[in-house]
Amino acid sequence: MDKKSKLEEIKNKALADDKLPLRTKETNLVFGVGNPEAEILFIGEGPGYWENVKSEPFVGPAGRLLDKLLELINIKRQEVFITNVVMHRPPNNRDPLPQEIEAYRPYLDAIIETISPKIIVTLGRFSMAKFLPNAAISKVHGNPSLVKWGDDEITVVPMYHPAAALRSNEIMVKLREDFLKLPAILAGLNKAKEKEEKEEEKQMALF
């Protein structure tokens, strides 16, 4: 099964899951959107008003800022994949509760496993806490961390949520600076991967 089909299967399971705690008659599933073959996966917090209306993450004011930040580093929105730690809108846009995040975790984990991105960018403290539970975003934002994920390791780059940047010029500057680091981080990972593959080829040639 290809990645696109697998993601559709995961989405259908989430749609059918009537035990998800934020699911109501007024909320739509906001699963995720983007390229199944994405090198970069963005994980935010949860859907807001417009995300619930359109069933797509980051389509309101914070989403428009995210699009501009991607344009800044010459990446199209369609080239990445975007999702959240919870996939239904919390009441009154409140913070998601720990038990709610846990309820959606199997679906988010399945997305990560399917896409297998080179970089996960966490937007805000709730998605950061999934990978760096004891970190303070003010100290680690923009810095890549190699995090154990199952039997593998994955590069996680924590960043401020675009909604926070819309409320603070200081955070806006930091978020912009952090985005500008992404191309170099990705290039470094690709270069390391190429070196690893060449070393494997050399080893194979010995046999």
C-alpha cells in the first residue's frame, strides 16, 4: 500500500472513531493535508474556527502566516505535510487536555510512521512536548534535536506557534529566524544520508 492510500486508511479510521473526546455534531475531523512523501512534517496544536469549517489545518490567520514563512524558504505548502496533536476543535479554542492528546496519539503516530519525514517541526508547546517533554520552548526553539522514535531516530525542530507570533513581534522575529534555518538543517541531513549510503556501497563492494 502506498503512503497516500495508507493515510486515507488512517483518516477513515479516525472518522469512524466515535470515542474521540472532542468529536461532536459541531466539529469536523481535521486530519492533515499535504504531500505523503514530504521531507518535513509540521505538527501544530489543534483546529480553530476556520480549520473546523474547512476540515483542513492552518487555514486561518495562523495558516496564512505559515504559508508566508514557507514561501520565505522557497517551499510550497503542497510539498510538506501539516497536522495537529488533536484533530477536532477544542471548545472555545481552549488548550487540548492531556487525555485528549493521548486519545488522538495513535492517529498522529500512524501519520508519522507512514510519512517517515526527515524533519518534524513542532509548532507550539503541545506538539513539542510529545518529543521533548521537559524542554522550554524559549530555550530550544529553532534547534534540531535527534529524538528516539520507535526503533529509529528522528530530527525534531521545535518552533513557536504562528498564532503566538501574530500576538508578539518578538516571537514573530524568532519564528522567522527559525524558519530560515530549515533549509540548512534539511541539506545537512541529506548530505549525511548520502555519505551513509556511499559507505554502505563501499562495504557491499568488498563482498
